[in-house]
Amino acid sequence: MKHKTILQLDMNSSFKPFVMEIKEPGIEKSQALVIGDTVRRDPGGASAAGIDCVLVEGAAQPDAIASFPNLLEFSKICLQESSTLNN
């Protein structure tokens, strides 16, 4: 994965909260990833803000770059990617 920073947001589908959330710590959009569990809100808001979105809890939607059955499965992938990058 190309993302350096992962944020978990619980926002509505408006893109403004997503952009405000990443501007505060000085994170670039290309470094952010929205981890969502709500198909009708999370991918739309992230997409409108220009931020990639991954869905968990078995949700799937075309605006999301990936979908995982649960957060644990997603975290396993992140750990594998992290160990690969650190070697």
C-alpha cells in the first residue's frame, strides 16, 4: 500500500470533514486512507475529498479501493506490508 498514515473517521458523506481532519496534522491526501464501514457514507465522502477509502465489515462499493471482511483482516495486510517495507 502506498499510504503512510491511516486515519479512521466516522463522518458523513460530505468531503469537508475528511479534508479538515487531514489538514490539521499536516498529512497529504496521498498519504491518507479512510477506513470505513458504511457503504452509503464513507466512500462518497472520501472520494469527494480525493482520499482513498477501504471498507471493512464485508461492505463493498466501487469508490472503495478495497474491501475486507473485518478490521482484523485489514490490519493483517497492513502489518504484512509494513514488514515488507521495513526489510
